[in-house]
Amino acid sequence: MMGRYIFYKKDIEIKIFEKNATDPVELKKIENAGFMKMIVIEAKTQEAAIKEFAAVAQDRLGPLREFTQDTAFASTITALLL
């Protein structure tokens, strides 16, 4: 049976909760402590949810990484020309 895992983030700290096994009051306390809900992932286990989260993060960071490399290259060329 698949569970729904909620990922919350505050600065560099990430907390994971199984939606059906966590009291809504506890989730509200987490939000009040400054954590923001990032993503909900369906998975069989928490470990599988973490792996899926890592894959999603890599997919989202790929374009940002490429953009950063392109910008750095363009800045280098511009600096050399000036």
C-alpha cells in the first residue's frame, strides 16, 4: 500500500511525515515553527519517498545548473573583451 509523505523545509533542514500517520495538529505546529511544505510524494516506504524526492530535486536543479554555467561562460567572455 502506498503512503503519502509530506516534505517540509526550513533553511537547510528537511522533515518528512507520513500524511495519514501524523496528527494534523502536529503538522500545524511544524508550519508555525517556520517550516514550509515542499512536496507530497506517494511511495511504499519513507526510504522510497526520499529517493523519489532526490530524483525530483535533481530534475529541478539540472536547468539551473546549466543556466549558471552559461552565465559564467558569457561573463568570462565579456570580461576578456573589455
